[in-house]
Amino acid sequence: MPTDFMDAHRRHWEDGELLFNNERWANADQMYGFSAECGLKAVMKYLGMTVDTAGVPEEKYRKHVQELWPIFIDYAERRGGKRYLRRLPPGEPFADWSHHDRYAHRATFTKDSVEPHQAAAQRILDMVESSVQDGRP
């Protein structure tokens, strides 16, 4: 199936919200991380990141959000995307997130531990919507 970062970004956000609102903290947290990752990649693609015919970026950009964050900032700065960086939360809000946490016991996740990832994913959602308004579908 072809890669669609924009749809994946929105889908993971929507699923994260459904899970969060039903107090399914562990899975909500994973969805927020994946939503953020796909949102960053969507904006990178709009800024010129090359992808193959299936929509897959080159190896150096195939990272999860906690590793992609500094790569995205550097990429956006070099590709005329500084306006999008203003919409990001400060620091690296996904530094403590990992796709490996999908194996963790649900009791290790709490509303308080997930809310920072939710808030950061919301900021990325806003950034992506800003790129859409800029005419970058």
C-alpha cells in the first residue's frame, strides 16, 4: 500500500483521542507518538523530502518521533520551514516516548504520563494544518 503520511497522521490522532477519552492510556500514548511522527514526515515531504514510488522516504528519515524530532528541526530550518517550527512545543517532548513501549504493561501508563504527548501531538496537528493552509496538501 502506498504511504500517506497526512492520512496516517490524522488517523493516529483520532484514534489517540478515542483511546484517551476511554482511559486507554497505553494505546493512546502510542497513537500520539505515531501521529506526531507522521505529521512531521508530512511537513518534511511538503518541504521537499524525496520519497520513492510507494511514498517511502530514504533511510535516514525512517525514524520514530523521538529520533526524528531533531532531524525535523534541522530539515525545516534548511528547507524554508522555520514558520512551522514556531508551532512546535519547546524541547523534545517525545524524548521519553518509544515504539517499544507497546510491549509495556498498561499499568505503567497514566493520564499524567500521556498528557504531555497528547499536547505535543496537538501542536503538531496545528502545524500540519498550517502547512495545508499554506497550500501544501
